[in-house]
Amino acid sequence: MAVRRLRSSSFLAVLLCAVALPSALLLAPGIAVAVTVEDGTDKAIGAESTRTVLALIEQHLKSPDAKVTVLRRIGPSLICGSVNVKNKEGLYTGERGFVVDLSDNSFGRVPDGPELLSSRSAGFDTKERIRQIYFEKCLD
């Protein structure tokens, strides 16, 4: 029985495919990636509340790979935290605070400066209300 030897170039090609294919699948568009709690603070608010918060983040921010941190419950229905999402270039934009009200399943992310420049812009009142709630209730 003859044993056939692989050429080194064939072996290298097989090796590269074995390494590159799993990485490419992870980065391919359309592959689901879950919104995750990065720091374990989900334990402080409970599994059911965590599921609700993560679902609202995914729904409102359209970011399946958002990273959530510093979750905390304020009163019976308010949950505060921070979320970091990717921009169009695939880079994380930096953490921004958010507020979830479990009593009505509402979600609001704290607006950044440009979103609050004009009181006549669409949704200004809602964004300002979210900012006020976050700064009054969520910051120590």
C-alpha cells in the first residue's frame, strides 16, 4: 500500500482554510451575534429583566453586537445601564447611558450633544426627557 505525501503547498492551503473559514463565518453579514452583558451586572437585575433589556436594546438600536455594562435597578421598574454599539464602519462608538422602564417596556438612550442642539429638531422633547431621567435617577 503506497502512502501519498502531500506537497507542502497543498498542506499549507488546507491549513489556511481550516483557520480562515471559521473566522470568516463569524464576521460574515447576516450571521447573528447576541447583545451581551460584558461585566456580569445582569445578575443584579435578574434573568427576566436582563432578557427584556437586551431585547429592547436590539430592537431600538438595531445592533445585534451591542455590549451592555453597569446594569442597575432603580426602584421597582427602572433599569439604568450603558451600551456600546458599532457604527457603519464596524467600530464601537463608546459607551452611552440608557434607561429602560419595565412598566411599559420603553427604552431610551441618552442623547449626545449634536442630538440636543436645536429644541425644534424631531424628537427633542423625548430625548431631553430621557437625558433628565438618566441624570436624575441613574448617576450616583
